[in-house]
Amino acid sequence: MDKTPHGWNVFDAQTPILTYAYSFGPGVANALAVGCEGGLMVLSPPRKAPGAFEDLERFGAVRALVATNAFHHMGLAKWKARCPAAELFAPAQSIARVERQTGLHGIRPIDDARAMAGPRLDLLDMPFYKTGEVLLRIDSARGLVWYVTDVIMNMRELPRHPLARLAFRLSGSAPGLRYNNIAPLFMVRDKAALRRWLADEARKKPPRWLIPAHGDIVDLAADPEAARRLFATT
């Protein structure tokens, strides 16, 4: 993939779709910038990202900033300060916590972002959550893309922190393409129902690509067995 001068990976220049890896203490997350009506939508905005604002200018103005769940908000206030005209969105169940943590107000439910999403983007406030999480589906020039936050990960290796390493290993959450079995303990009302719902969505319109907020991009068409295992419900 091409890179911008300050670290955005250009997954698809036509749509466009870009990712940006940033650290948040014990780990790394991938922010996503994607084309929407009249500009760009940035999901899970990166914190401590010098030059990241300027790099996006040639792709369009930032029109929307999205906290993709109750915990992916760390860069939201800084990006809002740099992009004051950008509208703020989060899953409905996440809004109170995100506003409290960021000091921002006027964050709207993710369903309200549909007007600016345009025909290529489908933003879903996923069911069965206590704290909320977004599934973004993108009809891109490279095929259907899913962007997920904490529900599915594709980490190359276990975390280095001893406690996190133990938790991820015992829960079967890493390494590789796996469901996150830690976050649902406090984020999800019904884990089995959520997995069935995701499997149904994948069957209706199979994604070609999976871009996780934690881990590497997956070409599901290149490894159909991995996709089958991931979305198996039995």
C-alpha cells in the first residue's frame, strides 16, 4: 500500500480508504478515514498523530468524526479542535461516556450519520451491545470492506504486557484472526446472539476485506477457510 508522508496507509485511493496505526499505551489501534458525501469521515481518530491532519487534505475535508465505541475516543477532542466544522457521532449507548471522557457535547447517534454517509457507506450500530459498537461496511473499488473495532481482531502476536498476554492467550483472543473474547465480558449483552448476527450479515453479502481496529487487514477472499471459521456459528 502507498503511504502518505506522515503515516496514513492508502488502502484505496479511489473511494478513498486510508488507515493509520497509533498507540494508546499498551497496544496499537487502526484509525480509518473514508470518503463520504462532500469529504471524509474519520473513525476512531488517532491521537498523537503529527501531520495526520495535513495528509488528509488532498483527499477531502473532514466532515465527520466517529467514536466507534465507548472506548475509541482518545483522539476525538484533538481532531474536533482541528476540524471544528466536523460533526460528531458515536453509537447511542456510547454517547454519555464519550462526552464525559472527552469534554465534548452534541455527539449524535451513529444512525444520524446516514445522511452524509452516501451510497457507498453503511454504518450500523450493532445489536446486543451494552456499550455500543459500529460496524462500517464500504462498497469500495476493491470490493466490500468491513471495518470493525473491538469485536474481531487480527493480531500477529500476543500482547507484550504480561497480564494482557495471559488474558488474550487464555481467552483465545490472539494471535490471528479471532473474535475478541475479553471485551464482550463488559461490552456485550449476548455474545452468542452477536456472533450469529455477524454470521448472518456475512452470509447475506460476504465481505472481501476485513479491516480491524486491532491487527492486520485480512483478504477474506484469499483465505476462504479463515472466513468460514470466523463466521461459523456451531
